[in-house]
Amino acid sequence: MDPDPEQQILDPKLRRILSNSFVAQRSREKKKNHLAHMEIQKKTFENEIAQKQPIQDLYQNKRQAQIVEEETLYQEIDILKNYSMFEDAEIEKNKGEVNREREL
């Protein structure tokens, strides 16, 4: 039976160098696999964003339309308030004229 080749190397310095080389190679492979996995995730996320972007644009356009509608409604409210104040002033004026005519 042949013993393990690493066991055959008796020089501790040489054995450590070989072991470090093996560990470094394994680390590079692990890093390479991790980067490949990250690239796949990146593509997946980019595809999801691309699919959801039109929906987000639609909601943004709807929100912008709601903002414009809200501003228009506030302007209409202000106009109606002013009109109401004008009518109230006109009514008070007319009441004053009616009271003066009654006094005559």
C-alpha cells in the first residue's frame, strides 16, 4: 500500500508550502463560485427591476395626476370661498338697504 503522497513528504517546510498552495487554490475556486453566484443574482434583480419599472412608472404618473387634481380642487375651493364671501357681503349690503328703507 502506498501511503498518501503528502504523508511521503517528510520536510515540514515543503509540506506546509504544498498545503498552503492547496488551500489557496480552494479559496480561489470558492471565490470564483461566489462571484458567479453573485452575477446570477445581479441578472435576476436587473430582470425584476426591468419588469417592475413600467408598473412603477404607471403609479408615478397616476400620483402626478392626483397631485394636479388636488391642486385644481384647492383652487376651486378658494374660488368658492371668495364667491361665498362676496355673496355674504352682498346679502349684508342688501339687509342694510332693506333696514334703511323700512326706517323711511
